Amino acid sequence: MRIVRAILMKELRELWRDPLSLTLALVLPIVLLLLFTYGLNLDSRRVELGLLDLDRSATSRDFVASITASDDLRVRATAITTREIEDWLDRGVIQAGLVIPPGLEQTLLRGEPVSVQLIVDGATPPSAKAALAQIDAAIGFYVMRVNESMANHAAMGPIVVAQPRVWFNPELRSVNYIVPGLFSLILMMLPPLLSTLAIVRERERGSIQQILAAPVTPVAFIVGKAVPYGALAFLQMLLVLGAGLFWFQIPFRGSLLIFLLGAAIYVFCTVGVGLLISTITRSQVVAMLAVMVVTIMPSFLFSGFIYPVYTMPERYQVLSLFFPARHFSEFARELALKSASLDQLWVHLSALLALTGGLLVLAISRFHRRMG
């Protein structure tokens, strides 16, 4: 028992001497609990509709009022032409467009079925499927209500039939949505860990003291560490992109040159995360835990990898803006599935540039203070 007690007291003293490890051990379970509880939201979200009413009759207005009576569907904007519906879908303002054809009222009065058109954003298959299900249920309720109101007529069956058209991902293949999201996650997992361990390992072995004694500036040291790992990360990006295009057969409708430009910025951003962590931690174990907490788990939740960011509470949507994986995930999906132009992607590229610069400046600043 004396040996056990001696070992126990020794380990307690070691933990007390390493406040960072102790803090991670106490805070990590709470952080993960909060991230999973608030980051993952499986509830159905209200579908934002764009409406184009070409009939403009009392019946068409009653139809719209009926299907939007609950909170599941809401008319976000009313269009005059189909071009407006297309533009709203491109910019993500709406999730679906509803086009009511002319002559709807007259057709229903003759007792004939009528078809309305649905245009759904299929870039996010789970959301697209949920939107289709909610709209179909709302139309079914309207048909049932109309049939019940016809006291002197037999039930006519479906009198309004939706004809959906899915854009950007017509087959609603989940792989088309998941693989571009994996581009950001994979690069956020490996490069930060490798760049962090490279410096921490030198600190543990004591070899970094030779560098500190040499006439090497912090900028030269950080850049010299960042470039090799950035090049390795870019090679990983090319391998993942090749597998996505040729093995999983995902569509890539945008500019490959713009994608490679964004990928180059992103890989140096991920390496910058690792270099910054390496200036804080002193052991490889703590470094690996810190990388997991700072990169892997938040990126999985806040990048929109599985569930869109807009399903989260607003404060967590704002928080996700500080995670590079969120910007690159949306950048890759919009470029691959929607053929977005540089005018539409500059926000994500600017955010990645700002985050990359900020991370590298912080890493250089902390390394400079440690040298001093």
C-alpha cells in the first residue's frame, strides 16, 4: 500500500505541475457535451419558399394560405418571373420554389387535377428530402380539405399534384454532399497534428535549444516549418480530390483553378493552427489532445459536414464563422455542385485569408516571446 500511495501522490503532483493537462482533463468532457448537444440538431427546419403565382386568383391564394398555415412552410419572397426563383436558389435564400400555373382556378372548377411545380435545392440531400416531404404533406392536407368541402360531389382524389424538380444534385446522392465536406475535415485533422508534433517533439528532446541559440528569426522559423507541411497537406488535398472525382464520381461543375487556389489558402491555415498549438504545449500527449479539441471535434460539428449550419442556434452559427473548416466546406460544395463564381465565393476566400494570416501572426508572436 505504501508503494501504491507513493505512486498516487507522485502522479497527483505531476498533474498539479502541468496545469494545461489538468485543465484539459476537467474541461474537455464539458466542451464535448456542449458541442454535441448544441451542434447537432436533428429537428426539422421550417422550409423557406419562393412563390411564383401565375394564376393570381382567389383559389391560388387559398391554396398558398392552406399549405403555409403551419410553421413548417413559409413564403420567404414572392417572385414575378422564374428567373427570380432561380437566383434565390443559387444564393441559398430559399430552399424551394413553388410555381402555380395560370388557369389553376378554372381547372379546379372543371373538376380536373392541376399540377404545380416545385424547384428544390438538392445540394443538401437531407434538407431537400425533408422539404419535399413537408410540401407533399401540406398539399395532401389541402386536397383532403377541398374534398371534404364538396358535400354534393364524390371525392375526386388528388386535384393538385406537385411535380418536383431538384437542382444541383438531381439524384439526391448523399455522396455528392459528403465528399466535398470531407475535403475540409481531412485537412483539418492531419496537417495541424503533424506540424504541432514536429515542434513539440524537438522541445521534448531538447534539440530546439540549438535553434533558439542560433541566429534564426521567429518568422524564418515559422515559415520554414509551415512550407513543408503546407506542401504535404496540398498533396493530400489532390489525392482526396482525385478519389472524389474518379472513384466516387462526384460532379465538379465549377472552376478547378479557383478550387486549387482556395485549397492552397486552406492548407496553410490548417498548418497555422498546428504551429500555434505547438507554441502553447510542451508535450506530445497534450499537443494531440489540444489538436483534437481545437480542430477535429469543432470542425466536425461546425463545418456543416453532415447537417447544415443554418439548423444550429444563431449564436452557434456566428461561432462557426471562426472555424476555417466551415468556410472551406461551403466553398468546396458551392463550387462543385453549384458552379459558383468567384463573385459568390470571395467571402469564404477572404475569411480563409484572414484566419490564415491571424494564425501565423499569433504563432510568430508567441514564438518570439518564448525566444525573448
